[in-house]
Amino acid sequence: MSNRTKNILVPVIAVLLGILVGTIIMVASGYDAAAGYTALWNGAFGDVYFTGEVIRQVTPYILAGLAVAFAFRTGLFNIGVEGQLIVGWLAAVWVGVSFDLPKVIHLPLAILAAAAAGALWAFIPGYLKAKFRVHEVIVTIMMNYVALHVTNNVIRTVLSEGKERSENIADTASLRSPFFEGLTEYSRLHWGIFIAVICAILMWFILEKTTKGFELRAVGFNEHASQYAGMNVKNNIILSMVISGTFAGLAGAMEGLGTFGYTAIKSGFTGVGFDGIAVALLGGNTAIGVVLAAFLFGSLKVGALNMPLEAGIPNELVDIIIALIIFFVASSYIIRWFIQRMSKKGVK
Amino acid sequence: MEYVIEMLNIRKEFSGFVANDNITLQVKKGEIHALLGENGAGKSTLMNVLFGLYQPEQGEIKVKGKPVNITNPNIANDLGIGMVHQHFMLVDTFSVTENIILGMETTKGGVIDIRTAEEEVRKISERYGLAVDPQAKISDISVGMQQRVEILKTLYRGAEILIFDEPTAVLTPQEIKELIQILRTLIKEGKSIILITHKLKEIMEVCDRVTVIRKGKGIGTVNVSETNPNELASLMVGRDVVFTTDKSEANPAGDVLKIKGLAVKDSRGVQAVRGLDLSVRAGEIVGIAGVDGNGQTELIEAITGLRKAESGSVKIKGKEILNLTPRKITESGLAHIPQDRHKHGLVLNYPIGENMVLQTYYKSPFSKSGVMNFKNIYDKARKLIKEYDVRTPNEFTPARALSGGNQQKAIIGREVDRDPEILIAAQPTRGLDVGAIEFIHKRLIEQRDKGKAVLLISFELDEIMNVSDRIAVIYEGEIVAIVNPKETTEQELGLLMAGSKRKEAGEETNV
């Protein structure tokens, strides 16, 4: 069996195993598994409204997944996607409420602000890693908390007068799409999905086709050989974090300019940035894999909302299934071993 | 004579690739039996079959005349087969004794009885002349000592037949002498030894018989007393091998590389290179001889831009390059075959083809306005792979999957092809077999004959003596002598390298 087939087969089997174990848990807790999965399916694809919501949810997942995957492919572990997403969200809304500009300028400006904010938030751990060898995992985790509380404070003191949320952004900065809304019976589906797909293509192009991507990946694999070959290791580490943060900031723009149209005080993390780690892992850190995995996660998340309504099953169960899928992907070694054994027997 | 180990007509395949094809190995009791072959000939595969790590497709294994089925290393242990691996399998933070008993600890009421174990280890080490402190931590003892711990591990488990996988590859000349003594003691105490190696000198010195394998096939077994290094080399490689490299007189012209008063600190901040002067002229090979750790590594790293120098001057054709970036130095006409090919020479996860353009990927025709042109890259790679006889399934194979010799040929191809003014070759033949060594030496001399400068750093005196036109001896970060290889002897070099003739030699240099 070729490596390629194996790389595709492993996540598929992981998903199936996750669903299988999820079934066992449902049955063991006294729920009707068949009804549960039917409700999950209907909640995601039973109605154009739900499908619109699925794609809406997929959009930030793709970008968060790309952020994690890009860093990972260049040898860095960006746990800070969540924080970069939050500052991106804030920056987008800030631009969205503060200016009065024509749409052709206002919307791109708001999106760029989000990208720049995410990039800046990722630049700090990148710089510390490159300059002082501080491990990026520690710094990015801490930067998440800084982002959460700083943005909350800005929302309370700058974007509003002691209120819980900002005003709604101007229409000229919105990603909202009346066309999509009409198509999907007024779901919150917005133009952002195109940005996400373009970013996926961009990531593939940068990593696989450009000399910069060649350098970034080389630095990720072997810093010493990269230095020997004349590449600037430090700059490449910083650049890699900045690009990763840009994707994460854009994910925040999707929420701020598309789904919600405002930003509000958060008592905790959105979770999208952390789910991005799972999306990247399931997608094998490739652009196309991330898009597919984001689609699966988005469907599960949105479909799960229907489970308590239609089948009386708590939607926390979907979180358990998602956790199980990640568990099986992470332990893909076991699956690979199993595939190898099976294919060996087949030959004999 | 009775055989302790018989491996008869062993065949082992890996998905279509035949690693061992009908190989027979018979080891007599009380002998040192060498298993000789080039890198990738199938020596390690054969030993892993014996040790139970691989199952053969065909063939029979007998231990002391009885057919056995070795399906895992535990069975091999029970049969008295022990393996001393090339890459030691030791826990760095454990003591010698803890490492030795690991997996078969002596316990007293559920607690490890370290006293009894230490006593046992001490007894074994005295009996076999393996002096080692049972309480020392692995991380605190030398590589040679660590190897003794590996040997003790097998003896502690009651091994009768010991397999040594390239045991001298990591040792200093002094440690090699001690190891050879240990091997003799083991034989005296009734053990049998299989020695995997491609070093002919060692075979001639300690072995009784030698089995040669080539490209997975058994070539035959000969008595060492009835053969000579030349015959063994041609058996191993399959053609005649010339040991002394043929070369004409050097025609040196002007200075290409000129180093003056270079001072470099090592990673711990200790002065490793102290005001070193050296020049390499066009059309000559200068060899740097010296014991490991006398500043060679820091010297190369400073010249190539991998390490910042404190002071001094390094010029290529009159242009100062000290403390420039590696890229600027490369572009000034320097090529570098690095000492550690895995650390510096290759991105192991990249295809071998992409490794061929590691320094030139950003230039035409390999890329245009920042976009790679993979067609041109792989065309170039195919050409180099052919020209430098790099054996790889194809240019898309990850560099990791190639054998050490072929990785090295790829690096040399890449470096020489850039047609550098000065080529720095740091231990270019480490760990390679005679065929590959011959090839690499030829390429270095070719480069010289084209009128380029070559700086060779090696710990192998033979290599330095054979290839260099001038020998610079380095001791404690200084060049203490420059000698003509035709007028010197290994003894003289050895003394210079040990620093004992430092003063007189220093005067000589000034003449």
C-alpha cells in the first residue's frame, strides 16, 4: 500500500472508530444511538438553513486549522491560535465601528487589521524563540490569556462605555451576504468562506512552490543544515509564526465581520483556536486535509445542536465523539500498525 | 571442529529488495570471525536475523548443532547470543550497574538489590579485563567505557557468542587497542565472537576467519592467515582496489585561502583556536592532522561562517570573509563537506533531489522570482546522481533512506559541482567502505588538478598521508608544524599531534 493511501486511510479509520466508540457510549448511557446520529445528520444537512450554518462554522475552522498546520509544517507548535484569533476579532471590529468609509476600502481594511493583529500576536513568540530560544508553546499559551483579558478590557473601556459588548460594525465593513442568506433561509452564512479557501490555496502555494516555503520547511526539519545552506534561520522562524498568526487573525475576522458583526466580553476562550489544532492534526497538516477536516468538525458542531431537540441526547456527547476522533488520530500509530498487519496477511 | 553458530542459506527480503540472498555463515567455537562487506551489503540484516529481530524467508539457523527458531531477541539471549550495538543502548542518567541489570534486576523483597548486582558486575569485569567503575553514571564516562558497559551487559546475561557491530567506528586509536585486548581475553575465556566491520586492518590483526558478503550475496569464507588486505578488499568490492591514491605532483600557485591570527571560542566559551595561521594555495591539498578536540571543529565552523570568530582574518582570494553569513561565504567560492552529514549536510526529510540544490535553490534556473522550478531542480539532481554514482531508487527518495556512503557521495557531488575556489572536506570518508573512500579521494585530487584549493581535515592518519600535498599539524588550537607527507612518518606525526615536539616544530614552521 502506498504512503499516500495510508495517509488518507488513517484519518478516515480514526473518524469511524470515534463514531463507533461514541455509539457504544450512547447505548451504554441508555440513549438511542440510531436516533442520535439521525438527529446529528439532520442537524447538519437536513435543511438548507443548517447546511448554511455548517459552512459558516467551517470558515473559521479552516483558517484556525491552516494557522496550526502552517506552523507545524515549519517545525513550530502554535498553541496561540486562540489568542491570535481573539485579537484579530477585536481589531476587525474596532476598524468596523470606528471608520466611515466606502465598502471597497472599509471591508479590506478591517480584514487586514485582523490579519495584522494576529500576525503581531504571533510575532512576539516567534521573536522570543528565534532570539532567545524560548519555547513557543509556553509563550503562545501565555499570550492566549493576555489576549483574552486585554481584549475584554478594550471592549469595556474603548469600544463601549462599561458595556458588555461593542456596537455593531458598519455595513461597509460587513462580510454578510444577503445572497447567501436568501439561498439558505437566513442562516448566517457569509462571504468569508471564499477567504478561507483562498488562504488554503495560498498556504499550499507558499509551502510547496516558493523558495520561501522551501526555506521554512527546511528550517523546521533541520536548523543546522539550513544554517549551513545559507538560510537565515532566525528570520525564517519569525516569518513562519507571523504567517501562522495571519491565518489565525483572519479566523477572528470571520467571526467579527461575518458571523456576529460585533465583539463581546468573553468569560473564556472561544475554543475555535484550540479546535484548529485538532483540525490540523486530522487533516495531516496539509491544505486540502485541513479543509476536509474543518468541514467534518463544522458539521459535527452544528449538527450536535439538533441532538437534544430531536433525540433527547445531550450535545456534550458530540464533544466526546470529537475528542475520541482526535484520540484515534493522535494514536494513529496503532492504526498504521494495524493496516500494515492486514496488508501483510493479504499478500501471504 | 564444532560450530557454535551455523546460519545456512539465509534469505531475507524487504518488499521486493533482497537484503540477504543465500548466505551461509559458520562460526567455530573460540574464534573471532569477521563479517566483512561494504555499507549496505547486508551485514546488519544477517546479524539481525541471528538476533531474532528479523525472520528469514529461507534458511536454517543452528546453535551448537541444534536447529533453532529465533523469533525474538529474548530467545537469542537464552541461546547465549549477545549483541554489542554500534549505537549504544544505554540510559544516560543511570549508573553502569543499573544499565547492566536493566531488564533482569536482582531483587530483595521487591527492592532492587544494587549491592549484590555491583558485586557481580565487578566480578565479571575483573574476569574479562573490562575495567569500569560500576557506580559511575553513563553520562560521565567516555565512549570507550560505554562500549565496555555494553559488553558487560551481554556477559551478565550469560552470552557465549558475542556479536560486535562496527565496534571501532566510534573509538579513538588508543581505545581500539584496548578493545582488541578485550576481544582476545574474551576468546581466552571461551567465548566466540562475530565482528561486523569493513576495516581490513582490524580483521588482519585480530580475526581468525572472515566471511565476505557483497550486495546481499555470500562470497565465501577465508582464513585470515591465508589472505591479505588487497585480496579481502577486492572480494568485498568485486574489483581491484588501490589503497595508495595515485596522484601526480602538485602544482601549487597563489594563495586561495589565507588564515591569519584566527581566534575562536567553543560553545562553552573556552578558547579553542588560538591565533591560528594557515594558507592553502590553488592546486594543492592541505591536510590538517590532529587528535580530535584540538580546535578542528571550531576552525572549520569559523571559516564557513557557522560560528563567530573572536578575532583574526580569513581571506578567500584576497577578499575578507571572516564572520560573514554562510551564504555570503558560499557565494565567495567556498564549498564545505561537513563533518556531520546528518546534522549539517542534509535535510534528511527532503528528497535527495532537493538536497542537491540546498545552497542554490534561490538562483536561476532552480527558481524564478521566488517560485521553485522543480523540473530544473530534478533534472540537475538526476545528472549529479548519475555522475557521482549515488545509489538511490530515484531522485524523489528521502535523503534519510540512503546509506551513509551514498549520502556522502550526494553531498560531495553537490559541493564539487558548484566548482568552488576552495573546498573544505571535514572527515569526508568517516564510516565509509573502501570503495567509497577510493571514489572520494579521487574526486578531491581531481579538484586539485583543476587548479582549485582543498583543505582536508581528518582523524585518519592514513588518509592525511595519502591525499595531502602538505600536512599541517594542529595542537591546542594552533598549527604547530607543517610537514611534507613524503618526508614524514606516522611516528613523527603522532608525536607532533601529541604536542611533544611542539617547540622545535614551531621553529620549523617559521623557516
